[in-house]
Amino acid sequence: MDYHVEELADSSGVAVDTIRYYQREKLLAPPRREGRRAFYDDAHLERIQEIRSLAQQGFSLAQIRELSAGDGSGLLVDLAQQNAVDPDLDKAELARRAEIPEFLIDVVVSAGLLTPSGEGDDQRFAADAVDMLVAARTLVNEGVSLEELTALAMRHATHIENVVDDAIELFKRNSRRHDANGAEGGGHDDLVSLMHRLVPVASNLVGQHFERTLRTRALARLGDNTPVGGGVVVFARKLDERVDPVAIYAAATDHHRSLWIRPDEQFALVALGAAELVEPHGDSRFSAASAARAALSARIRRHGPADAPAPVMVGGFSFTTGTRPIAPDWTGFPDARWVLPEVTVVDRPDGSWLLAATSLDQGDDEGAALDMLEARLEEMATAPAPTPAVLGEIVRGDATHDDPDYVRLVAEAIGDIRSGELDKVVLARVFTRGPIDTPAVLRALAERFPTCATFAFGVGNRAFIGASPERLVTLDGREVSTVALAGTTGTGGDET
């Protein structure tokens, strides 16, 4: 029987996006194509049911892929099956038992510190996840920042995973050496037995070493208020007169330079240079950037007036990861980039401020670094202000609804969506009449869209500028606000 992707989703009980995700992860064979139409068959349906069954038993997608590539009779099967112990807690029940909000579970999962079985609403967690989250909740209640705790856990996990990866390769090599009957060496059953005896011993050894080292070093540091060497120092001062953020951005020659303006909040920020740079890549870029930001925050030492703005990181994430061989050319803009600027200019209702930052190596003289930062800010504060750019002519394109080529492209896009080739299409036009007057465009955007954020991110001789269509989400302390109005894809089978 043949299925369109929507029919396969209905028959298998998974979302269309999940089917495409399985294909991207090489878990599901591609469909048969006839021209621009894609067809699935009963083999695809059986495979999806198999994936869901294995996931509900506790197998990860990586394990399912590994089992599909081999004969499924090696040591990996034994490890996965014996590790799949009652993953029967859904997210709501796990949150209730651990007495934490559900979104904290998402944070821990996205950081890779907790791995559920299944996906979406089918996610299930083992009972020992409760103990882990209760421990985290206790630390947070005692004043430890959740982000800093996550960053510490991720650093620990990275080092542990390097050792674990070596152990996994050892087991996998032995698994492949033995046939299904364990004929070689000491036998398949002996190897599994050895693993079960050694893992608890090794875990106990590592745990005791970590606890003993933590206590010893903590006791040695009690009463010692000397700051740890290295880190980042930030010096701030207030300017006597207000500055023009757009003019400062336009005059900047720094390789990394950014501008962020919120006219309705009377706030603007210009970021120049890079004292620290974070560039995570791949699907884990969001959690990795969050952890890196938290770790960097713990290393920053601020100097200057108490009411000075706090140092911030500026940057963004790509919609997709890896190379993007389609227009426009995003060379210079990786999967993610977050920058702690060398110089930050902040204009807000109480006036304009300058912040300067620099990174210190172990043994560097912090006093000398502060003197250097103060001198740099003094030089910038007394320098002549950049001349504001004159607002140039803004060229607006004509309507294209009667353009036959444009109408044809729209029809092709609709056909690709119906056939499953595409999920979504964003209509756009490329129109240039010469060099772009960046300051003029930025001023026009800020004037025309005062409730939006006007932005510019420059890298070398390239820049990404624009204005946000609306405020999607704002996090202020523990309060989240959203004014997200746009919706272009369905959330499920209900088209209303």
C-alpha cells in the first residue's frame, strides 16, 4: 500500500516532522519518488512502529541506528536491554515527584544531562531521574544559579564522556569480535558479566574521588577571598553627554560590531570587538551557548559605579546547521556566535555609558589591566563624536502579484509542500540598486518600527541588518513574556 507523508503520519501515530526527522537521522529509508511526488509503503510503516517500540523499551535513537546497521546480536543489545529499566515516568509526573517546573526538565534534557526514551509526548524517564533533579533543586534553593550549575555539570560531563567513549569503543570492539554464541575469548556471557561487575566499582571509585577532592579543595579555600587568577575584568564609566549609537556603529572598523536599538524603551547598545568569543555548532548549540554564557558570567569581575549597566553578550543562532549552499551567502555567520564585546556603548534613559572588557591569563596583573581599560575609556569619552549620517533615499519594490514568473514560483512551492518535498516556504525578493547606505536604513527602520528591535551584526565587510517583526519572547528574571502573533504551520491535525 502506498502512503503520502500525511497518510503515513496518521497510520503510524507520529507527526510528519517526526517522519522527516527519522529520515534525516538515517533511521528511515527515503520514499519512492515519481516525478515531484513522494510515496511511502508498508515497510516504512513497519519501520516506524519498530522505532517507537524500541524507543519505549529504553533504546536511544543512536542505539536503534547502531542495531539497524548490524545484526543486533552483539554486546550493545545486552547493554541497551539491561539499561532499559522502567522508563515509565512522563514529564509531568517527573516534575511532580521532583517538585520542579516542567521547563527545568527541558533545560536539563537540552543540555544532554538527562536522556529520556521516546520523543515528544512519548518521552519517558527512569525513576532515578527524580533523585538527580531533587539534588539539583536542593542546590538551586541554596542559592546556586541554575545556569552555573548546568555549566558545571556539562564541563564535568564532557571530561567524563571522553573516558566513557574509550570504554564504549572497547565494549563495541569486543562485541564485534564475538559471534552470537560468544565463541571467542572468554565468551560473550563472561564479557557481559564482567561489565556488570566493573561498572558499579568504577562508578563508586569516580564518585568517591570527586567527593574527596571537592571537600579537600573547598576546605583549603575557606577564608581565602583572593580572587582566582585569570577571568575577565570589565570597567564602566558614565559619559557627560549622550551619544549617537547609529553613528558609532557606522564609524566602527572592528571585525565584530553589533547594534541593537529599542526605540520604545529608549535603549540602544553598540558592541565593538571581542574580548571573549563563543561559537558552538550543531544541534546542541543552544544548550552549549547557555552553559558557556553561565560559565563566563562566573569568571567576570566588574569595576565602576554600582548603577552601571551589566556586561552583555551579543550574537545569534542560525536556523539550520552546517553549510547552506543557497542564497543569500551567509559566509562569516556560523551555526552560532556569541561575543562579549571589548567595548560596549549603552544609551538608556539615565544617560550614555561606556564599558570596556579584557580577558586575563593566569598570573596577569589585574590592576594593570584596569588602568589600561580606564585609559581606553577616557580616550573614547574625550574623542570627537562621529558625524551622524544623513538619511538617504529608501527604495521600495513594486507589488509582484501580477508577475507571471512570481506566480509560477508560488504554484511550484505549493506543489512541493503538498508532495512532502518542502515543509514551509518564505517568499522573498532580492533587490539592489547600488551600495546600501547602512546608517540610513537603520535610522529608517528605527523610525518606522519603534516597537521592534532594530539590529545590525557586522563581521568583517559583511553585515546582517533589519528589524524584528515583533517581540517573540522576553526573559526578565524568572518572568517570560511573549507577543508572538505569526503562525504559518499547523500544530497538529486540527486545522483550526
